Amino acid sequence: MFPVERLRRYRENENIRDIFKETHISNDKLIMPVFVDENEKNKKEISSMPGIYRYSLSEYEDYIKDLNDIGVKNIILFGIPSNKDDVGSSSYDKNGIIQRAIKIARDNTKLNVIADLCLCEYTATGHCGITENGYVNNDKTLEIYRKEALSYAEAGVDIIAPSGMMDGQVKAIRGILDENDYINTIIMAYSSKFASNLYSPFRDAAESTPQFGDRKSYQMDYRNGREALREIDMDIKEGADIVMVKPALFYLDIISKARGLYNMPIATYSVSGEYSMIKNSVNSGLLNRDVIEESLIAMFRSGSDLVISYFAEDYIRSHGKY
Ligand code: PBG
Ligand code: ZN
């Protein structure tokens, strides 16, 4: 007790504070989202996400080589195809935009290549699955996810990240991978993904806005925390290797509880709306730039092992290779 215990001893100067820091951000644990656009010739800034671009395949190649050089370790890919249809058939095309992007990353960099697996970029409806009378048919959608997963594995992906929130999606994907001997392809499940208002900048970026209705019949109701843990529990039982909580900053309670309950790698996705709020505040001078690091620290401190963030590149550029 005071005056023997003085917690200010931990804080006297920066070197001292560093000895006591409990949370560390390492490049190994950050994942940078990358958008590849089959329709684009030149890179194009996403207007709702200042500093984030959609790349043509050729510019993408230069971009990811640069990411690799500055010390980025992991990317997660999102594709914007030239062709959308009812069943999202471009999503499992061997020469599809994602399949080609995976190969380019494998051939030219040492990055861990993660690919988001969903249908909303590929369906004319903008929904994450096949719709019948306005409702997404779960089990028919799983059949397309299986084809998509196999095509990603054939292209050489390291980690597949199913984000559609269909029931049974992890089991379906693990099944097709194992049947085809892709036993070491890792699944990072978007396990507890909430029907959040924070995704709208991403939907501009990925052209994946639902053309009718919303995603509330498959993504989680944000009023529910216990149900989020059931989602995580089920994905673990279905064979997920990494479970994810998404978005991040409004959902740190879920991360923290999952950390206590499961001995699994936990990822969190700090989504487009979180990025844009913080980025706009920094750009306008409202908040100091260090708020970026503070937000990343919050995700790691709450128990995330891995963080997907649009600030990953910026953070690594300004902190260097370690
Ligand atoms: C696709 C997908 C979404 C995000 C990642 N994968 C959007 C959505 O569910 O509408 C959101 C990412 C972000 O906002 O940064 N299912
Ligand atoms: Zn989707």
C-alpha cells in the first residue's frame, strides 16, 4: 500500500514505461486488406476510405511486392469481378480475379495469402448467398462456397476466410478441402460477424451493397453477446483453425470473453467504418495520429492474436520491420 507501492514508478520515462508494457504490436500479427478489381486499369482511391485503393491486377503485383519489402507479412484479398450473376459463378472461376491474385502473391512475395470467401461481390443481388424469393438459401449457398474454396486452394491460398455467415460453412469448406487433399489449408472463420452499420465504406469499395433488404437474416444481431459465443463455439467444432470477431472496437467484450473461453487463435477485423472514422478524424486534425496505435493496442489487449486493419500498411511503414 501507499507509500511503499507507487505505481507511478512504472511510468517515469519512456524507457521505463517500455519495460512494463504488457501489449506489443508485431508485424507478424497484422493483416492488410487488399482490393483487386478486374474492371480497373489504374488504381483508384476509394472515396469513403481515404488512402485505400482498388488495384488492377498489374498494379496489384507492384503494390504487394512493396508491401512485402516494407515488412508486411499478411494480406487478405477481396476481389471485384467484371461479371456478376445469380449464383456468383465468377467466384469459383479458375481464372477469376481472386484466383489470379492468389497466384501472383504466391509467385512474387513471401506474404501469407488469405482470401475472403463470400458471394456478395459476385452475385447480382449483392447478397452473400443464393437468394430465392428474397431469402438467402443456406444450403444451396454452401455448395457454391465449396467450389469457391476448392478453387482458392488450387490457386495456392494459405488461409481461407469464409465471411458469409451461413450455418455450416466451416464444415462444408473443411470437407471439400480434405476430400481434395488440401489438408493443410487453414480456415479463418468470420465466426461472430455482426450485421453492423460500420461496413458501408467497404461496400463502396467492393461493390457489394445488397440490392434489396439487408444482411440481418444471416449476420448476427448486435444486441446478442451470448449468441456470438455460440457462433464461435460451433465454428471451432466444425473445424475452424482461427475464429474471428468482427467488427472490432464496438465488440471488445466478445473478444475478451472468447479469449477466456477458448484456447484458439482469435482474430479481429477492424472494419471499414472504424478505419474511416479514425482516418477522417486524424486527417481533419481533430485527433492525434497516435489514436491509430491506441486503437490497435485495444484490440490486442482485449485478447486478439491477429488483427485485420486498413491501418496495417501505414503502421508498418511508420514503425519499420520488426
Ligand atoms: C463480405 C465482407 C464484408 C466485409 C468483409 N467481408 C462486408 C459485408 O458483410 O457487407 C466488411 C469489411 C469492412 O467493412 O471492412 N461478406
Ligand atoms: Zn458477403
